[in-house]
Amino acid sequence: MKRRWWILIVAGCALLAGFLMVPGPDRKAEKAAWQEAAELTSAGRTKPFEPVTEGASALVLYDDKGEFAFLGELYGMMLTNLAGRFGTVRTEPISAYKAGEIASHTATFYLGTTYLEKPGDLPQAFLTEVLSSSRPVVWFNDNIWHLATKAGASFTERFGWDPAKSTFFTASPVTSVSYKERSLPRTVVAGGSGVLRPVVTDPKKAVTVAEASADNGDRFPWALRSGNLTYIGEVPFDSAVEGDRSVVLADLMYDALAPEAPERHRALLRLEDINPDTSPDTVRALAEYLNGAQIPYTFEVVPFFVDGKADKRTPLTERPELVSVLKYMAEHGGVPDMHGYTHQYKDVNNPYDSVTGNDFEFYRAHIDASDNVVFEGPVAEDSAEWARDRVTRGREELTKAGLKAPLWTTPHYAASATDYKVFREEFGARYERPLLFPGFYRGKPDPAKAQGQFLPYPVKDVYGGVLIPENLGNYIPKGYNNHSARTPGQIVESAEANLVVRDGFASFFYHGYLDVEHLKETVEGIRKLGYTFVSPLSLVRQ
């Protein structure tokens, strides 16, 4: 079994127990989606990406002062990505706030990531307009007490809780959050922050939206709503894993920006790392199962297999039997996805062995003494011209093989901001998790502080392109690099957690060199939850 780097996953995901009994998936809709995928793939086209609501606009504000200013910007990018599901987004540091901005947006989001001691550190126009506006405002974590000071005694009377008496709860780790009658895990890491425990004075005015639970049995509001103001006692992007409390925020975005959005649950499947060294028989078994079940899906193709140290290079066109299987897939509900050019880098360990599928292509990485994969930064040659050349060469090989790939997935989900702009220009959409860099908004992305993000629905991301989500991870038979094994049951449990997102997706990937049985188990488990599998081509623009 090849070693595989599963990027951006925090080890030790807490698990949910049991399955919700819900109506089964709409098989007629699945069949229609499967037929649509075959027709769109054959025609080499996609449908337009459409925001959930027409005319919605979000204002995202983040802290930009102090030692941890980079976190404010990083989390601002993540929130901007989520808001990219709904319409236009304006993102800026809180220090740049101008009077009237709240009134000109559908909803405003403020990320309090830096403790500001002086009330004057927050723009007075911002505080005044939060208190006077009837439009939704979502406030995260720090500095809510400055809003209370601005309002005076009327804050508690109006909103039903007292920030001045509220403190960050650290007596015992908060390990779960309850929302919509589901218990969602919260990962606790060494040195992590607590969750603010609000002092509620009037529960009729301060309504608990989600509830935090600590190991010592304490329970208190994790999110409160008082009129137009929603308060969340932490920034849920911190230490997020599949199906954890971060999905609560994903659903609350609908409350603020698209409250009339319908309840529906769709699923996406991507077959991973198919390259000229992959067994045609194994891929055929996966394709025949999905065809028989009429499941639309995506299949990633790496156009060249390379073993850099052995000086071995095999193009896809030299594997006619595999090409035949891939064409069959494209004609029966599968959408080709270009997965890099060689999915490795030169003849060096990056971080493993310079072999296609194992190593990074656009980013450098190594394994440290504690067996962790550590990012180093973009490869030495990185530039728009270099990235575009690799895309062009890979596309030429796919074309020779008779395949059109409207989608792109970055090898191991890691590339520079420069590369992402190239991918946006060359493809209808990326199908992955984004890698984000603080300093991006200032034109100086910092690769040393890069972080990935789970997204539960398609968005227009900070790089300007359409991003199709992958938020459940993959089947991992055996753990590696401090990442635990991951079973089909665990993937299904994460999909169950994502049911709290009213128009969310359950999206996972499965390696093309694995047997079909664990794929069946995962697909059928997600179907039983009520998800309907759809083609990614129904979600994105050409």
C-alpha cells in the first residue's frame, strides 16, 4: 500500500454516535444528475455557479493589531470564503471601518481575535451602528464588552445578557457543542483558548442558539441571539476537523444572509490519484459499481507518472487499457478532473520518495523528528508562468488521450496564492480544500502560517474562483504521520453532522487503487442519511 499524504487534517477527530433516521435519498434526482453529468461531460461544458440569493452582500471585519494580527486576517479569509456562498463580500480590517458600511450590507460579521483593552481601539462609528442597525450582525469572541460599554446600562436591558460579567470558560475543556439536537465535537488542543461563558439575565431576549458542553458537565450558551445581534463565544475555525462545531457557523450564515434557503442535502464523490501506474482493473471495478448505482462522481487524473529517483516517466497515452476505462467513466456519470501534472517534484523527497501520488508538486514539505509533515513554502521555480506551463503540458496529454477536464484539484491541496490564480483562470472550478495565507490582503502571503479550511458548500473564494467542497476526508486503512486510520463509518458520521447545514454537502474522496467494498459502504451509508449524490458540473461555471 502506498503512503498517502492526507493534507490539512487535524489528528484525533471526535466521533458521533448513531445515525439519524431520515427519508432516503431521491433516487430519481440521482438518476437525473447521473444522466446530466454524462451529457455535460460529453459536451465539455458546465452550468453557471449561482449564489444562494441574488443581491446579498456580506461585510467581514477582522482585527489587525498586535502579535496575533495574522490570525485575524487568516480567519477573515475563512469567513470570506463561507460568505462567498451567498453573494458579494467586502473584507477589511476593523480599523478601516467607515460610517454607513453596516447599513449598506445585508449582514456584518466581526471577528474579535485580539483582546483590545481600550474602547477607542474599536471605531466608534462601528459600535454606534451595531447598536442602531436592524440588520444582522454576528460578533465572534473578543471585545463584545466594548459594545456593552458603548450602550451603557441599556445593553443588558435590551439584549438580555451582560458581557461585563461574562468570562472565558477554562475550568474544563469544552469538548462538544449541541445544535439542532445534535452533539458536535470540539477539538481541544494544548494552549487553545476557552469559550466565553455569557451571563444571561433574560433568556427570553438572549436565546441560546447552540450550547457548549464541558468535560466537567457544565453547559452554557455557545451562541446567543438577541434581536439582530448574534454572539459566538469563540472563533470556530480554530482546530476545526470534519463534522465538528464549525458546521454550526456554516448554517448560521444562512440565518444572516439567506434565511429563506430551502432544506436539502447533496453529496459529492471524487475518485483520487488515478495515474498511468494505476491498475485499470481496479479502476474499472469502481467505475462499474458507480455506473450500476447511477452515482455521478468526479475522477482525478494525473497525466504523467514519474519516479524521479528512478528516472521513470510514463504518459497516460502509453496506457491504452487505462485510457479506455477513463473514457467509459466519462460517458457514464464521471467527470474528469486534472490532478496536477506529475503530482511530485523533481528527484527529491517531497516529503516521501519523488513518486507520483505520494509527493507534493507545487509546494515543498518535509517530515520532522516527530513524524509530522511540515510545510516549507512554494517550490523554488514558483511563478504564474511555471504553474501555467505545467497545466498546459498536462492538458495536452489528457487531450491526446481523448479526455476533457473542466475541474482541477491541487496535489495534496497545497500551492501558492500565485498558483491558485492560474488555476482559476484555466479551469471552471477547483475541487478541494483551500490553503490560505495571512498577508494575502496586504499582498505579502506568509507561507509559514498557511492553514487549510473545511467548506460545507460551493463558494466563490478569496482567490476569485469557484471552489467545490471536500469536507469529509477519505478512507484510510492505516494511519501515518500522526494521522489516524479513517473508516467508512467515520466518514458517514461526519456526513451526519453536516446535516445541520440546511443546504450543505457531504463530500468525500476515495483512492482509485483501493477495492470497491469500502467505497460501497461509504456511499450507501451517506445515502441512508438522506443525501442525494449530484455532479459537480451542476454547481460551477465554465
